[in-house]
Amino acid sequence: MNTFPTPVARTPLADLPLLLGALSLEERPLSGKVSLRGNAGDSAFVEALSARFSGALPTQVGQRVESGQASLWCLGPDEWRLQCELDAVEDTLAQLRDAFGQCHASAVDVSDYYTELALSGQATRDVLAKLTPLDVSAEGFPAGSQAATRMAKCSVLLHMVRDDQAVLCVRWSHAEYLWDYLCEAAREYNH
Amino acid sequence: MTQDNRLPAGGLIDRSRTLSFEFDGKTYTGHPGDTLASALMANGVTLLGRSFKYHRPRGLLAAGSEEPNALIQLERGAHTEPNTRATAIELYDGLNACSQNRWPSLKYDIGVVNSWLSRFFPAGFYYKTFMWPERLWMTYEHVIRRAAGLGVSPRLPDPDRYEHRHDQPELLVVGAGPAGLAAALSGARAGKRVVLVDENPQLGGSLLGSRDTIDGQSALDWVAGVRAELAEHPCVRVLTRTTLTGYFDYNYLIATEHVTAHLGPQASDDLPRQRLWKFRAKSVVLATGAIERPLVFADNDRPGILLASAVRTYQHRFGVLPGRRLVVFTNNDSAYSTAIDAASAGVAVTLVDCRDTAGDAAERGADAAGVTRMMGSAITGVSYRNGLQSVDVMALSADGTRVDGPVQKVPCDSACSSGGWNPAVHLHSQAKGKLRWLEDTHTYAPAACASTMPHSSVGACDGEFSLDQALNAGWAAGGATGPAPSAERVASIGALRPLWVVPCDHPVGEGPKKHFHEFQNDATAADLWLAQREGFESIEHTKRYTTTGMATDQGKTSNVNAIGILASSRGITVPEVGVTTFRPPYTPLTFGAIVGQNRRHLFHMVRKTPIHDWQADHGAVFEDVGDWKRARYYPKPGEDMDAAVRRECQAVREGVGLFDASTLGKIDLQGEDVAWLLDMLYTNAWGGLAVGKCRYGLMLNEHGMVFDDGVTTRVAENHYHMTTTTGGAARVLGWIEEWLQTEWPDKRVHATSVTEQWAVMALNGPRARAVLEALTEDDVSNDALPFMGFKEIQLAGVPARVFRISFTGEQAFEVNVPARYGRFVWEQMVAAGAAHDMVIYGTETMHVLRAEKGFIIVGQDSDGTMTPSDLDMDWIVSKKKADFLGKRSLTRSDTSRDGRKQLVGLLSEDPSLVLPEGAHVVSELRAAPPMPMIGHVTSSYFSPNVDGGRSIALAVIQGGFKRKGDWVDLPLIDGRRVRAKVVDPVFVDAAGERVKS
């Protein structure tokens, strides 16, 4: 019988030096991500989700609800992003597919599709404003807000965790470019 | 050099520090707070450039960004920037500037012969003189561009950094003069998110060059108070040194902020030189002020003749005056302030007013200050010899068309004029706003604006020239309650006498004296009349024929004068002439600002697979495929590409090879109607596909043309995994969504991109299974996982999806693992493959191997005009299906006709000759092109596996299927003529046995 070494997981920015200073930039550990599609008007779909998520299904684009270690984020009229611990993805997928039964809904593992960059520091909003046409001011995008937007040439799911911290969820293959772009934008705040 | 023209006191400059700078190789000094223009004026330098067409000497006209003459080549080498206005360059220590458009030197300029020959350079001279004979235009153009030009563009890469930044103000205020400051303050007090931009380094606008009082304090103290209050508001952003250059649809505006440009080359490594702001503003207040227009009198372009308001600005803002004996020529009251203020500073001032009387207050003030007034008079000539010597003044006739009586010579060393004021309506005009003609001040002011670009104009840019009104209007636009700031009501312009062309002692345009209305493009009143005589009556035609108001100047000082001149000569009213459109940019902006951060590695993303770094570490040579970097081949020491690819190709056919296929597009499809959807998307039938099976398909667009291909696998009852070409991933997903959303919204299908979820490794070759088996305990035998089968297994401890699909014709396994394990599993495969002499191969080998099998690459062997039939793939087009996308187009007369280009194989007569891809196949060889072309080579390689090693090619040739066995001719681009035999495109394993082994 063959024995294999323990699998080693890697993320796209694993080898990049962290940006640390008045602003810091780091790649977050890989999280579990599930792309959900369904009809918010279909009670079977809503019930299947509420079995896992206490509280109402978010139906406003950008709205996000948290439940334990997981969160559910409305990305479009029929699209949600479920975020959970990486280890929980397999069970979550199985549970959801069971719960969906015959209703027209899908759950797809996209944990590896994206990685998340955390940008922190006083000038976080200033840096973001160099990359996105979205209003990222404290008034237009208060702490807790999230949006799918364009940053430089990337599509990004942007989550304003706090006033001084944003998490940017970006495609694996766009991550290095976005990282470099953020470093350049942060330059004036990090001397 | 001493600053002889510097006044002993006054100005907003820091006299405690002295800055040194160079202009045309000479060293001068100035003070912080100076512009290059004010510092040169202080040093008595009046000659700053040569004019565009006639190479006449030119000096300063203005004090702001409307300056048309003093265009400067700033700095040298990589940092050089042409066409910067001396009036907008803040002085810094070590500044190096040069005048433009002169050769060999500014003082002795050979191009001045253009001026003596000026009757050969009339309006439209480009069109008239040089378009014939046509073949010489290229020669003419070269000479003309050199002779009539602006600055020199930099030859070296720009070493500076630039960036873009977005902002979304509720209220964007453009201009920080009295009206703009009042608007910003009002908006701030109303709690709005305000952005205030101004092109000057300080706030204040026109207040910086005046002696007004606001709310009982000096204007400058009031400005300081406003600045302090705005700084307190957290939602207010004040951007100085920032020029709003463009106003676009839906209140999208751009502005260039000079972040460090005013500090000199590479002042900071961390800050950008310039920052381009992109505003999306809820509302916009334009408070851009007004630009004074000159009077169009004889030789009014001589250095030392400025705008009246500019002289006043130089005095109050910079503590400098252009001379000791000043002549002020005006048709309105506003220039009286200039005369009075200059006289108060000890300058001998003569005021020439074309009116018989001025306003009471103006006359009283002038008399009290000791200004000599010459009423009802006009300047009819200028003596200039290395500086102004005197002006000629004569009495003006009542109708303004003649001058009479004796000539009075007024000695002077400087002069200025005021012909009235033009509201700076440029941004309003860019925003598609209309203009209205003001009868009392004889100028254009903003009227209605487009609903998609809501804004208001306040203060002088709205044609409201009194300070009090400007403050009121600005305050109201800002939205605050409470009383507006107030100032003494001053009728600043008084009764203006329109005098579009000032007559002189010879008919205008027929003697030696020139009457310029447009300085930057060297256009005179006579040019306008000529254009009119030649039929260019429309103002837009006149503008282009005479170049009035074109290019970087955009008619700031000239536009209304030009329209007035045309109106008076045609005997119609000014509004009847119409207006031209002002276009962005308001002032030129650098390419650096336009590009921003988006250059070098930030120009575009480079997409890399999870296995990329391993490949780079192991000597892969990469190629660009879409945005991706893909390993092309892995040369061993001493190998070139050909050698490496031959080795890799042979190893795969004889043993096993490993290939990174992660870039392939992947789409997860779920729902009851996926099978139905696949039947519509692909040409073949999908109904019978069992769970765990894969099938290849071709996608057509509505025109029946192949646009993508790939393998789709049924992984569960209503769950499929589709693959697309690398470049087609986004296009196919968009295609699916478009049909689902627009035509088939009732179909139950969800499509989710999973391209980057999976790292994909393809094991190909007779020993592929052996490598796989070393890494799994699951059964991957031919029975358990046959050709076109699918299975989920544990591979090296990682959950993997394995597809038995092949792009080489060999036994093959496409292994998909979550991207995070891509590198790990790859390394395990490399280790396991060592026992089987496994080769790592790249895209070049993949291309050769698939060509040996006659497998197409969409986009290489097809070009958007190929049907499945053209590609000899009729076998994959279902004859039974009722419909699929593109089906109806396959029976159109053109798609079903004979003689279409068809995909065939080609074997060159010389087996060592690899035909160039793109080489033409001709039906008849001739001595020289053109030759009747019947097709071209689409793919061509050296194959080590065919006939013990020979070249192979794929080609599309008219009626190719029927030509199999024929010889065709290919004239190559290097002159060689070669022959090739048309053959079947499958060169290896025609029976297709190996793939099933």
C-alpha cells in the first residue's frame, strides 16, 4: 500500500512578503465559499437555507447575515455567497443538496476560486478609492457594507469589515495583480 | 540679474527666501509664491516665445491658465514637459525652463521670415498651398511641423509616478474665488460632502489680485477664515493646484491635481507627481470666473502688452509690475482699477479709453491717483524695439470705424488692454449647456444645461461681475440657510463700448500692422474676414479655417472677440453668428495623468495557474494565452525550442507526459434542463449521456460558425461539468447566460464558473495509467474508468475528479483537484512519474500532438467563418435534433455551397520544411503577387512521430476535401516556392485505438 505525504494546501499569495506599516496587507487563510443559486420566491429554497441560517434570507443585493461561523451574502437577485470554515464546506454542500430536494437550486464549491486580501489601517478607504469607482467613503460605504465591484481591472467582492479594514475577495489568478496594485496605492501612506 | 520690476512691498510671496532658476540658459532669482511668469517679469524678461505661425516675438498676456503666448518647455531629459504655461508654473529652486518655437535662439529667430512673408501665409494656408501636388504633402508637412510648432515631446520614458483616484461628492465646486468659496462654505454648513477644486496654489481666485472687503474684513482675511472653517469639516475636501479639465455625461468630471509637480523633478518617491481625480458628483457648482479679453488693436501682440486684469494680479499677488510707464487701453471701467492701483505704486499711468466718459467712480479714482486720461481715443500703433518704446494714440470716430487727427506718441515700457470679460463657460459648454448673449456686458453667459449633467454657474462665470452678487449666488448654490457673505456692491465693468476691431492709420489687414484676436494660433482679424470672403461663414467653419480657438488654447481669450469681429463685418448681431463648442480638456493634461498607475506590471493582470511557480522553477518557457502565462516547453540544458518539443512529443507517444491544463474554462451546470440546454448549445445529441460519461461538443454561433469546443461530463443526475477553450471561458459563460436570461428564462439551469476552482493536470501516453495508479488506491483500470469516462477518486490523499479524455489521441487522464492542492498533487505526480521516465510538456508539444491527430484549435484552425462541415466534422452535427444554435444557418446558400474553404492536412514536398503558418496556397504561381489564393496554412509543426520525423501542417483550402492527393503550390514570403500534398488531417493512429487502451 502506498503512503503519501500529508497534502499541502497553498494559496496564490503564499510567497509574497506582507505589506506592513501604517497600512497592512495580508492574505487571509483560505475560507470555505459556496456559490448558491436559487429563487428567493421559492419557499422550498428559502426553507432549505433557513434550516442552516437562522433569520431571514437576505434579498437585498449587498445584504449579509451571519450565523455562527458562517455568513450568507446576497450577490444578485438569484445569487448568494455562503462563506464558512474550509473544513465545513463538504458537509454544507451535502446538507444543502439534500435540503434543496426537488427545488431548482444549486450549491457549488468555489473555495479555491477566490482568495481574500485584508487591507487595514487609517488610510484604507483612501487606498480603495484609487482602485474603484464605487463610493467607499465612510458615508457611502459604512463599516459592515459589502459590494461586488470593479477594482483596477479585477472583479472584487468588497467587505468593509471596520472603518479601517476591508476584505477583498478576488479570483485566484487576479490576486497577485491586485496585491501589487494595492501596494502601489498604499505607498504614500507607508513611508 | 536683479529683480528690477519687483515692487518694494506687497504680494503674496515670501521675500525672506530667494529661489534660483534658469530660463533659456540664464540664471535668475525669484521668491516662493512666484510663478515662472511673475519671476521673469520681476527680472524684466519680456520676450518669452515666438508665435506659432509668424514667429513674432511674444511675451506674457495673462496671469492665469488662459495664457496663450508663454508656452514653456519645462525641465530637460526624461522630466521635460512641453507647452506648459509660464503663468501656471510655480517657481521652485533649480527650475529649468526654455522658450519654444524658436531657432537658433529666442532673440534671433530665423523663422521670423514667415512674418515678412505673411501674405503667403493667409488663413487656410495649409489647405491652399500644400495639398498640391499631393505626393509632396509628406515633405511639406515635415517642414511645416518643424517651423510652426509647439514644444518638443520627451524622448525618454517618464520616470515619474501618477495615479487615479475616485470621489463621489454631493457638491463639487469648481473654482475657489469668492463665488466658489461661498458655495463650498454654504455646502459644508449644510452638511454636504463637498469637494472644492482650484487650479491655483492658494484659495481666493480673483480676490488674490484685488483690494476688496468682505463681511467688513479684507478679502484675504475672509479667505483665510473660510479656509480654516472648511478644514474643520470632515466631509469637505479642498484640492488646490487642481485643474478641472473635463466634464462628461452624468456628472462625471476629471481633474488633474499637481501633487508634487510644483516642487520640481522627482520631489517624492512616495507621492505621485500628478493625480487624476475622477468625480461622480451629485451636483456641480461652476465658479470658474471670467477671463478678460484683449482689445484687437494694431500690433497688440507685442511683448509687454498684457491684459489689464493681469497687470493688477501681478501687482497684488506677486508684488511686481511690468514697467514704470504703463498705458492702459480700455472700453470699460474694470481696467480703471488697474490704472489706479499701478499709479498708487508710483507708476506713470496713461489711460486710453475709447469711450468719451467712464463711470463717475472710475473717473474720480483715476484722477485722484494721478492717472492721465485720454478719452474717446484709441491705440493705433506700437513702437517695439527690444521692448516697448511708445504707443500711438488717435481720436476715435463716433462710429468706431476710423481714427482721426494728430498722432500722439505716448512713451511707455508696458501696456495693457481690456476689451471686456468672457465668463469662463468652458465647463458649462462641455456639459452641453447652452449660452445666452448679455447685451449690457457684451458677452456670453451660461443658459440652460442638459438634464443629465445638472450644475449651476455662479459669479463671474455666470456673467455676474459684482462681488456681492457672486457671493450671494455661490451661497445660494451651496444650500445653506443663513445670511450670505456680503461685500460692497461695485459696478465693475460699467458701460462697455463694444469695439471689436480698433482701427488704425491704414485699413486693417492691408498695411504692415497686424490686429491679433488669437495669439496662440496667430490669427488676425483680417484672417477672419478672409475666411468669410472665401465662404466659410459658419462659425465652426471659420474656426477651423483660421484655427481660431483650437487646440490647447480653446479660445479662452479669443473666442468672443472672433465672434464679435465676424458679426460686425457681416452687419449682424453677435448671437446670429452662433458659438463654437468648447471641448475638453480645459487645459492640457499629461499622458502620465491619463495613464495613472496603469503601467508596467499594473497595466494588466498576468494570470498564473496554481502550478506556475513550480514550472518557473523548473525552467519552463512561458507564452501568453489570453491573460494567462502558460508553460510552452521545458528546455533541457543546450536545447532550443525545436529540440525540446521533439523530445517532449516523442516521450508522450512512447511513454507518458504531464501537462498543466488548469487554464481551460470550466462551468458547473446544474438543473433539470441542463441536458436540454446542452442539446441547444452543441451540435451533437446529448440526451443519452449517462452519469459518469464525457462527451465532446462543438458550439456554433447563430451564423453556424464554430466558436468554441470542449468536453462536458455528466457528474450526477442533473449536474454537469463543462470545459471550454482557455480563451473562450468568459465568452461561453456569457453566451449561456444570455440565452438563459433572454430566450429561455423558463429553463431550469444554473451556470457557475469554476475555472479557477480546479487545478487540472493531464497525464497522456501509454504509461499514463501506471503513473496514476501509483498515486491512488481507487480502481482506474480501463474497465473501471474507460475512455470518455469520469470518476471521483482519492489521489495522493486529495479528492480528485478524473476525466478519461484526450487531446493527444493517447491514453489520457485529466485530473482535477482543488486549486489549493494543485502544486502538491503535481509534485506527487512528478515523483511518481520518475519511475516511468515521465516528461513534463508544455503547450507547444500539446499543439503538435493534437495536430498529429487532426484535432482543431478553435481560433487557430478556425477563424469565425468555419462551419463544422468546413472542418470536416459533419459527424458531430446531429441530423435528428429539431434545433440547436446555428442549425438554421448551416443550410443557407453560402454556408452550404461548394468551394468553401475546408480543413485538410498538408505534407510539404521537402519533409524537413515546416511551412510557415499563414502561408498562402495559390491555384497558380505567377512571377509576382497577386496570385489567386485558394487557402492558407493554419497549423504547422515538425512531428517526430510521423514517418520517423517530418513536417506536418493543417490548412484550409477551397474545396479541399476533393483535392486530397493533389499537389498545391505555396509561394512563401521569403520568395521560395514550395509544393505540398493535400492529405487527410489525421497523421497518427487513424483507427483511434491508442486512446482507448
